[in-house]
Amino acid sequence: MVTAIILINADRHHIGDLAQKMADLDGISEVYSVSGRYDLVAIVRVENNEALAHLVTHDMVKLEGITHTESMLSFRAFSRHDLDEMFSIGM
């Protein structure tokens, strides 16, 4: 499983609609509206790097309102919760 965090700058007129459309995409588990330098943060959990590339370069590129993204790949998760077990339900 590949986990990525995508930081998104968006046109302010599209933030709410964009966040919902992103949350509906396969592979995006959560989208947060945040304060600070970015408008939205998307948490991505996909099977492999190819699926991540498809999500970013094929699915997200079609969404109106994104002005800039910065993607960060997760190397390791540190949590009190068993994240693999939590996100493997139904997969």
C-alpha cells in the first residue's frame, strides 16, 4: 500500500466543490480544508505507485480549480492504531 499526502492550492471559488469531487475519487480516503499556505490536504491510499501516478496525472488533472499541488510520499507510519488493518477492510 502506498500512502501519499497531497497539498493543494485552489481557486477560492472552487474549494468546496473541489474538495467533494476529490473525496469521491478512488484512492483518496480523506480531504481536509485547512488553514495556512494550502487550501486542501488530500490523504491518498492506493495499491502501488502506478495507481498514485494515474490518480494524480489522469483523475485529478481533470478537476477544475486546482492551481498547484505538492505531493509527499509516506515512507513509514507511526501510530497507536494499526493503519494497515484499518484501511484493508474491503480491499
